[in-house]
Amino acid sequence: MTKSENEGGFVSHLTELRKRLIHSFIFLFIFFIGCYFFSEHLYGFLVEPFAKAVNESGTDRRLIFTALQETFLTYLKVSFFAAFFVTCPYILVQIWKFIAPGLYKHEKIAIVPYLVLTPILFFLGGMLVYYLIMPLAIKFFLSFESTGASTGLPIQLEAKVSEYLSLVMKLIFAFGISFQLPVVLSLLARVGIVDAEFLRKKRKYVVVMIFAAAALLTPPDPITQIGLAIPLLILYELSIFSVNIIDKKNKKNA
């Protein structure tokens, strides 16, 4: 193959990549516009764990904003967050269409399950945050309120709209990305970088790393940190099981 043919093939790949990226951004922008019209309902959905937790306390609560543009920017963030969440499968499909022509049939068969598993694990991480971690964390933080019997000055939460949203989105992304651990380890096993025996030997170091990552990715409270660390430890053990199956298949093929 001549130099000009190589350059032509490289340019055609760049053109294909640009087309896929443009399609993805257009799809994301369309969903962003659509989600903005329902931004208030979307925010209501995200704030529901807070509303349920504070209603159980029996006191009147509210969310405040301290800047004129804060609520508007919050709705923009909610809209983009929802649009990105919905668009992720489409983006994965575009990535797949870009790399699939250069793969052999057995390689395609090996990668397809991971493309399906990635959004499912992300969704499960988000569900864990929404239905379990956030209600527990909110109740934990509210337990530090005081009626002021000893100081004469009550301590009561006045949560900001933007801060609450940032916390929820940070936790959902942290859990969703962390839940990709089995996918990453399985892919590394397929290319021969790790094996089940290696993962078993490094288990004690991984436990420390998981708790350190949980402390960095979550607020400084034990509820969310333990809530992220324990599922990751379970996923790590499941990863060892899946990597062991991959090792057996690799040895059989060899």
C-alpha cells in the first residue's frame, strides 16, 4: 500500500469519525431542547428523595436560591443531564458503527455484550443512588439539626437548589462510572493484561483503593462512602468470577 493510499484511508477514517460525532452532538442537542421544556418535572423527579425524607421529619421545608440566574442555570443542568443520560446508548451505537468495520467476526461477538452491559450498569448505579443512598444520606445530614435548646439558636437546613442538584448528579455519575468495574476488568482479561489469579492476589490492595476512591467521589459522610464501597467490592468479586470464565476460554482457544 502506497503512502497516498495510507493517507487517504486515514482521512476517510477521520471523516467517518467526524460524521459520527456530529450525529451524536445533534442527537444530544435535540434531546436537550426537548428536556428543557420538561426541566421542572425532571428537577421534581430528582428532588423527590429530599422531599420524602424531609416530609417524614414533620417540618416545613423549602429549597432556596441566592442568585437571580441560579434556578435558570439549574434547569439547564437538569436538561443536559437528562439528555446525556438518554443519549448515551445512541453514542455507544455510533462508537460501535465506527469501530465495527475494522473488527473480525469473533471480536464483534466478544464486544457486543459489553456495549449492552455498560448502560445497564450505569443505570443500576443511578438507581442505587436515587432509591437507597440519597434517602439515607439526607436523613443522616438532617440528624445534625438542632432546636437550639442549649444554645438558644436553632440549626436548620436551608438547602440551595444548585447545591442539591450538583450533589445528586455527582453521586449518580460517580456510582454509574464506578459500576463499570466488571466491564473494564473483563476487557483487560480478554487482551491478556489481567487474569483471575492476579485479581485474587491483589484483592487486599483493591479493597483499600475502593474505599479511597469512595472517599474521593462522594461527600465526606460514611453513608455514601460505604454505599459506594460495598457494591464495588461485590462487583469486584463478580469480576473475578467473569475473568475466570474468560481465562478458561482463552486457554481452550490456545
